[in-house]
Amino acid sequence: MNTGRKILIAYFSRKGENYVSGKIRQLSKGNTEVVAEKIREFTGGELFEIKAINAYPDNYEKATEIARQELLENARPVLTDSVKNMEQYDTIFLGYPIWWDTFPMPVFTFLESYNFAGKTILPFCTHEGSGKGTSIQDIKRLCPEANVLPCLVIRGGSVEKSDSLIHAWLEKIKPLL
């Protein structure tokens, strides 16, 4: 996918214990990271991992408890890094898992840290049955001057076999870039 545009693939992902296909499983790489790497293969974009300074526990139950508390408190976790020269990117793929019907709070921090006016945001999410939740409305609320394109929604247990789905989504949205 060569659009002549500078592409950033920013994503939040969590390895460790995850809920996958109805069971708790140990993942050496988070589902959203797998999709982000596949998008990089197709687009040649640059990867940026959105990470909170205080990492979520490896234990699934503990991580979900913390995520729920952060959401209830409308927390903005401090991130480990920032995108250097964000102004050079006009196309941002934004990846995240769905936690409690939206994206994790570090993604809120990320979106509030930059000016996305005039930029194109291409959301993609992983989930285990909840779809995209309210994530698109949240992106549009936080980035009202950005062009937010249709979201790619992938079940977490299917990410390893998602190449054709990702490719079809990229072809569908390519004329919109």
C-alpha cells in the first residue's frame, strides 16, 4: 500500500494472560501487536507501541481490575515514550484491544497528547466478543478535527489468520486516504 503518505502505526497491546476463545491463555505477544505488525508488513509504516509507565500485571484478572478502576476514575496513565515529530505523519493507524467497551486508558493519554487536526486515523481493534464498543465515538470525541476511517475489528483468537481480512480492509479504505 503505497499512498505517498507518511504512516505511523501506533498500538497498545498486552501480552501475558489473556482471554482468548473462551479461555485464559498465556500469550507471548499481545493480539493487537500481532495485527500492528501485519499492517506494517502491508504498508511499510513505522511502529510505535503505546505503553504505560506502570505496566499492567501479567495476571488477567488483576489486569482487568486495574483497567476497570482506571476507566471509572477516567485516569490518564503516563506513557513510557512519545512520538518524535508527530507532525510528519498524516496517516495514523491506531490499534487497541477493547477493554470495558472502549480502548485502554493509555490510548486516551496518547490521543490527548497530540494534535490530530487534518490527520487520517485508521482504527483497528481486537476483542473477544465485544466488537469495537464505543471506541470510534471516543476517537471522534477526542480528535474532532481528524478524519476517522472505518474500523478494522478482529477477534483476538483469529489474529494469526487475519492477513486476508487486513488486506481487504486496506484495499477498501485505500481510496479514502
